[in-house]
Amino acid sequence: MNENIYNNDIVLKNLRKEKKRGELTLFFGALAGVGKTYTMLKNAIELLNNGTNIVIGYVEKHGREETEQLIDGLPIIPLKQIEYRKKIFYELDLDAIIEAKPDIVLIDELAHTNVYGSRHQKRYQDVLEILDNGIDVFCTMNVQHVESLNDMIFQITGVKVKETVPDSVLERVDKIQIIDIPPEKLINRLNEGKIYKLKSIEKALMNFFRLGNINALREIALKEVTKRVSKDVYNLYEDKQINSLESVDKIMVCIDSSDFSAKLIRHTKRLASQMNAPWIALYIENFSNSNIEKISKNIRLAEELGAEVNTISGENTYDEVLKYARERFVTHIVIAKKRKIYFQNFLNKIFQMRL
């Protein structure tokens, strides 16, 4: 009996030693040059002066003098050299950061793609591993890198952003701070060469840094922050174990192997976020245009954006979808007809047309 008590005490002590999962703080902005990295570094120096063990894991200087001055005031984990195609690249040293066990590590540009030969393909995957090791992370990101906004950003700017971060990663953010400056000041910084090199300024002014685009991106960034600060109604129901889920909005989108399905998925994610509602991506196996590789890609996208993905089969697609929607208390269905997206209120029986 005494031995059991002794063993239990050891277990409890070990559990107390285990550090909780690290907290993720995101410095978020509409565009490059608004001051995300600068603000992150200023916060870091203040914490360092107050005794916090805080280090730089990876910060881009971008040739900005004020940024370099702040970097000089902080301890740095040396970058890892990786040789690829006879060239040397520098990435954050994941193992060195975890071994150092700082309280907080600073990591710039969450959407960055690591060079071939790195442990993870994407920097956000590095961040997730660091968090799992109980280390807090400060990081930066622009709104155009949010995966669910990819199509919208393209429509506004004409630029297809290739590096994105899944919404499921962003939903793990514990604290978010939006960094913003007036559009006129941002354009002045661009023209002064404080954001990009001189040869890139003209191209930037024609794309992201057009005044209309700046205002649109600022509005989108603000909505994203507001949305993520809001509590999810569905989670509240789950936490309180309330069974009347019929009263909670729930959105469903039917997906297939078409390229257009990716747009439907992102559109549904935005709707779900705006409504603070859970959403389902439903794949019907008997779609005639099935392509295993393409449907797998669309299913992965839906999962990354936080959807509950399910598959059904049946002779009558309409009846099967209708039955499934009723069983799952779906209140809204997103469907496509002739490449247009419709948001249908299922409870009001607008599902009159055949899919």
C-alpha cells in the first residue's frame, strides 16, 4: 500500500513537471510593411527586460534599419544551413530551439515554405511542433495567406497567392493582434524603399498596394480578427452538453472531384466563420466525374479548413443528401449551379431544385 502511494506521488510529480502546450501569438496584418515584425520585436524586448527567456528563431530583416536595431537587442538561435542543388539555404533550427527550451521564440512569416531537406515542408508545421514541446511562439502573417481567403484575394488583387496557412492552424491561435497603419503612410513607406527593393515598387503599386486593394485587404484582415475573437456558438453548446443542436446553425457543402469544388469549399468556410457555425463537406460517391486524386485533394482542403468530411453513397443523390442533412440538423446548404454559388436555407425548404 505504501509502495502504491509512493508510485502515485512520483506520477503526480512527473505530471506537474510536464509543461502545457505552448501558446501561439499572431501579429496579423493586411500587407507587408505595416509593422508586424517591428511590433513583435518591440514586445519581445519589453518581455526580455522583464526577465522572460525569449529568443529569435527566425526573423526577416528585409533591409530595414529599425528592424535590425531591434534584432541586435535579442538573443538569437543560429539558423540551420541546408544545402540544396549546390546552394546553401538558411532555415530555423527546430532541434536547437526545442533543446534550448526558451519561454518564447519569435518566428517570422508563418506561411513560409521550407527548403527541400527540412524536417517539415511548411514553417507553420515547425511552429506546431514547437508548441507541442511546451514553448510559446510569437509569429507574423499577412491576411492573403489565409487558405480560405485564397479565391477572394485573387479576385481583389489579381494575384494567386501560393503560400497559404490552413485555417485549422489559425484556429489554434491563442492571442491575435492586428497591426495596421493608414494607407497613405503605407504607400509612402513603399515609395521610400522601406518595404521592397526599388525595382519591385512599381509592380507592388499595380497589385497589392493599389489604394482600393489596400482598403479591401484592411477590411478583410479586420473581419478575420473580429471573427477569431468571437466565441463559437457550437462549441458553447458542446461544452455545456446541450442536446438541442437543432437550434444551432450548421452549414453543409456537397463536393466532388471538380476544380470548382475547391472554390465552394473556401466559400463555405468563410460563411461558417462569419456565422460562427460548424460545417460539413459531403462527398457523394456516385458522382460521374469522380477522380480519386482530385477528390482526395478536395477532401484534404476541406479537412485543413476545419470541415467535418463525410462520404455517402446511394442511387438517388438528391434523396441521400436530403436524408443526411435532416439527420445532421443541417440548416444551410451551399450548392453550385452553372458555376454560380448559392447559399440555401434548408429549413425553409428551398432545396426544391434537384442537385
